[in-house]
Amino acid sequence: MLQDSTNRNHLNQREFIKKRHWIVVHFEIDCKPACGRQARRSLALHYNLKMYQYQTLLLYQLSPKMNPMKKELNILIAAVLLWCGFILATPVLASFGGTSGDIADILYRLYGVVCHQFDSRSFHMYDHSFAVCIRCTAIYFGFFGSIIFVRSGVHFKGGRHHWIVGAALPMFIDALFDTVGIFPSSTVSRLITGGIFGFGMAIVLVDSVLDAIRLYSPGKKLTHDISN
Amino acid sequence: MSSKPDKLIPSLYGGLLIATLWAVPGLNLVNCLCCAGVIIGGFLSVLLYQKDIAPDMDQMVLRDCLQLGIYSGIIASVAAVVIQVLVSLAFGNVAIDVMMKLVERMNVDLPTEFYQLIEQAKEEEPNVIGSVLSIFIYVLPNSLFSVLGALIGWNVFKPKA
């Protein structure tokens, strides 16, 4: 959780006001998946916060409109939108031919690093396959859908380990059964299991990714050990 | 508190795993699970790094994981091309035949495109320069997904307060 090894002492009110933003950020990052009263209380105890400060924290925590990670979320949404957009744009570019076709070739190669791109397992547009297979398409759009939920203030409960296992297991079983020949996977099963995986992984990863964006944002300095 | 363990060795293992799963015939069947190989590599580097941390050392932080992911991705891109070139130069179609026999023995159900790709690969001449240039294309997605794997690792192994 919090890694403030350099300053575990009591924070007076002035320091608190100065650092409040960051405490709230870490509170958001570290406690969101299981943001119960106990987690908030332990955070308050960790910083030796007074009750009015603790209440201020709660006020921030409970107000999605005051989410201090909005800017980072917008950057993440833009990046994922770009990634998903290129998946759809690739077949369109390929259909134009010429220079657009060359760009499409580069995009196919780029996405080919992380996807098998089998034609029979891909969606098609204008007689050209998407840049990635059906399962990958579902993963990325599931990921995108999940961060849209987070952006709109939805908080998902449950431990991260549970989300990882719960998200990965259906897809793993679907792929394994298909490969071994027990139960052939279909477009629907790939869409559903891929979507679940993408959605769940976003819930697990979104806080870390936002923190990473903040970590490397120019002009932003974290006061805590997490930035080391 | 003493300094942190070296990041190069865990990154090297992670990167080599990605490259092996991607470039070695037979093992690259893992790629049928999409980006699983790359994510596993990033995760492995964090796992190994976390195991290297002694009790008297500083704890792992998010920045370490990001660096491990990026290093693994870069190493994987270079190593994958090296392995690919070496395998094609050393064995040529023999490696492909071995992989095909392996697939047949496993009795797995693979799409027809897989066999078409194999046939295509048999006909292609090894292109060393093209392979080396393709490192630049591999670096971006490999690093990106390796970082995601490392971030999964961070969520699993991050120290508790």
C-alpha cells in the first residue's frame, strides 16, 4: 500500500494541506479495489491524521467528480482509443491500397507481434481482416469499456488476485479446450472470454497505469516513495 | 537499507522467455493465446526481481517494475530476431519439419492458416537484414505488453504497508 518510508511521522495541518492531494491520490490508487472503512481507517492511522483530516479524505474519496486522476485517466483513454482505433482503421487503410496500403502493412506487422492474426479467426471489414483476431479485439475493447466505467466514477470491489484469476480463467479454459479438442471455441466464446479478460485486467491495472503516467508526467513530482 | 538488486538479470530472463516463446518453432504455439507470451515474460522479470530483494534492501516500487518491463521488451525484440535468424540459418526447413511433427504428435486442432503460414515459411529465404530491421517494429508492442505483464506482477507482488 503506502510506501512513505521517508516520512512516517506526524503530518501537521500545513503539511497535510500541502500533501493532501497526494494522500488522496494514493488513497485512490491503493485502496480502490477494496475501499472499505477498514482501509480508510488504516490509511488515516498510517498518516496519524486527525479526525477532520480523515473526514476530508473521505469526502475526497467519495466524490468521483473530485477524482484527482482525471487527467491521467483521459490520457489513458486517449491511448487505448488510439490503439483500438488503429485495429479498425487497418482494414480500411488496406482497402484503399497505395500508400494507405503500405501503412496498413506496417500496422499489420506491428499488431502481429502480439497476435496470430489468423484470417478465419478475425473480423473483416472491406474484405480485409482487422489488425488483430477476434479474441484480441474483444480484449482491447473490453479494456477500453472498463476504463470508461472507471472514468465515470464506478468503483469495482474485490481483491486484485481474484480479478486476475476471474478474468483470465474463462479465456484460458476456452483456448485450452479448443486446442486440445474438447470443446471448439466459437466467435461468441472468443468475444465473451476475451472481453471478460480485457475488462478484468483493466480493473486490475488501471491504478498502476495511472500511477505510471503520473510518474512520467513532466512537472509532476510524487512526494512518496512510489516515485523512486 | 542497502541498494536494490540488479535489474538486468531478471529482465534478461524475462526477455529471453518472450523471445523463446515467440521465435522457437513449436514453442511459438503459445502465441495462439495472443499476447500471452509477452505478458508472461514481463511478469516473470518482476517475479525474479522480487525474489532477489533481500530483507535489508529497499522494497520494490512501481518504477522498478516499469523499468523491468521495458528492459524485457527490448531484450526480447533483439533476442527474438537473433534466435529467428540463427534457427533459420542453422536448421532452415528442418526446424519447421520438427515443429510440424510435434504438432501432429500433439494432435492439436489448429486453423488452416497455421499450416499455410508454415508452407509459406518453408518457401521463404532467410533475410538477415530484413530481420534485423524488424527489431524496430517489435520493440514498441513488445515493450508495451511486457510493461503490462510487469504491472500485473506489481499488483501481485507489491509490498504491503
